[in-house]
Amino acid sequence: MGRWQPGARERLAVAAIELFEERGYDATTVADIAVRAGVTERTFFRQYADKREVLFGDPTAYNATFTDAVAAAPAEATPLEAVVAALRAAGGFFEGRHPYARRRTAVITSNAALLEREQIKRVHLTDAIAEALRERGAPAPVAALTAELGTVAFHQAFARWVAADVETDLGALAVQVLGELRAAIA
Amino acid sequence: MGRWQPGARERLAVAAIELFEERGYDATTVADIAVRAGVTERTFFRQYADKREVLFGDPTAYNATFTDAVAAAPAEATPLEAVVAALRAAGGFFEGRHPYARRRTAVITSNAALLEREQIKRVHLTDAIAEALRERGAPAPVAALTAELGTVAFHQAFARWVAADVETDLGALAVQVLGELRAAIA
């Protein structure tokens, strides 16, 4: 088999989540994942830096889903409107990924270290959105607070979305949660 | 010297922050801290589980400052009003601690692992406040969102408070930031 292995990345991701479910995250090794996916460990390490990265992927690409939407919002959009655009874009990012997201969430919530990693990911996302808002000209305190409102809404919406048996529109749910936040602070 | 050493805990905290400033957190050992404080390592470990705990203390006591205030708010107080009471109580907790808070923050922001720990502390605080709000009868989604608003306000206020040269009223600042959040989402 040559260096180029079509679908190796996806096969590794599927193999990893199966093993995490079967044996637990800590008890699964990179070697186990490679065997299950039918590739070598070298192939694993060409796709992922380590076992954890299979679950977390590239935070830059994930954050860019939000920040690109903030940047692309019309010049006259308020910071909140730009964040609403980001929430809808993030909803699109997760479209069709509900079954995997449920499995991934189950693995993560069963492991304190992974849960902390997930929470840190949210902090970095908030910082990235705040920066994108400042680049649109929002004053730093407004950018910081609006970014926080956006990630609070998104993560509360995500928790509900992933808990439901059937996939719904995550972006619309996040915008709805933003409305609940407005009501909670009114 | 007997087992009882008056002020050992405080001397250890002062010695630790001095050493973290001088040598960096990673390069400082528990033995270094004990020597600087003029106590044995055994005394250190009677006071703190490890080096990190000198900076983070007991999260239960910290969280209780907020949650006790939520619980003590009048029965007719809304979830947001209970959170406002918590923000004022937390302001009282930090009263007079501005010089130490500035030094601690400088140490923490220079170390990625400590910064992550600080962010996780905030997540646990949010969970604790949400639980206290549910115990007052708030529906779970309202409790979760109001707790998030409270910790966003508190941490943004704390960042400003600690960045200022002169100590101001942290509780009042946090309530002001809550007003800014309301404006950002209006």
C-alpha cells in the first residue's frame, strides 16, 4: 500500500470513536486505532498529532467557521448581528454530524481531562470571536462581552442539540438561546 | 518548633508568589517554597496539597461565596437578582486583596497550564451557581443561562479590576458589566 491512503483520516476517526466507546479513552492506544482502521501507526501520525486530536481536530478551522462569518457580516451589522451570523454558520458546520457529535460527546463527558479540553476550546473560540469583532471596529469591551454571549448561546444550544435523539437546526437553536439570554438579563 | 506554626499558611503563600515571580512557576519547587517560608516540607503539605494549590486555594470555599449569596437572596428575588447578590458578595471576598490578586494574575497569565486551570475554575463556578439557582426553583435552562451571565460579568469585571493600579469596588464593577451585557444583547 502506498503513502496515499484514500479515506485514512475518516477510517481512523471511526475506528477511534468505536474503541473509545468499547474500552474507554484512556485504555485505547494509537496502535489499537491504527490496527482497527487497517493502517500503520505512521499513517495515523500523518493524520493526527496524537490520540486526543482525533476528537478535537484542528481548532483553527473550527474557530474560522465562526470568525469568517463575523468578518463576512455586512459592514453595518452590529456586533450582535455579526455573532448571530456566526451562530448560523456554526450550525451549518455541524449539519449532518449529529450522530457523530452524540458519540463524541458521550466519550468526552466520561473523561474529566477531555471535558476540560472541551472547555478550553470554548475559551479559545471566545477569544477568536472577540478578535474578529475588534477587527470590525467594535470597542474591546463590547467585543469581549458580545463574543461571550455568542459562545454561551452556542454551547448551551449545542448541549440541547446533542441531547436530542433527532437532529434539529443547531444554528436556529443557538439564535433562540440568544433570545433566552436576552430575557434572562432583561 | 512544634507542629502548630502560627501563620505558616500565609507565610507559604507569600514565599510562593515571591519565588514564582523571581524564578517562574515551573522552576520553583515545594522545597524552595518551604525554605523561603522557614518551614519544613511536611508543614507545606499540611497546608497545601501541591504547589498549584497555593495559587488556587479551595475552590469549594471560593464558589460558596457566590452560592451562599444566591441561596440567601430573598425568596421573591429573580434569578438575575440572586446573581447580582452573588457578584456583590464576591466583590466583598476580594476586598483588600487587590495587590495580591495583581501578583497572582501576573504569575498565572505567564503560564499556559495555570491559565487553563483558572478557566476551568470558572466553569466549575458557573456550574455551582446554576445549581444554587435551581435549588431556588429556577428552571434548569434559566439557571444555566443566568449563571453564565453572572460569571461572564464577574470575570470581565475581574480582568478590569486587576488591570487597574488602584483597587476599586469589584462587586459594583461586576454589576456595571452586567449592565453592559444587557446593552450588548439589547
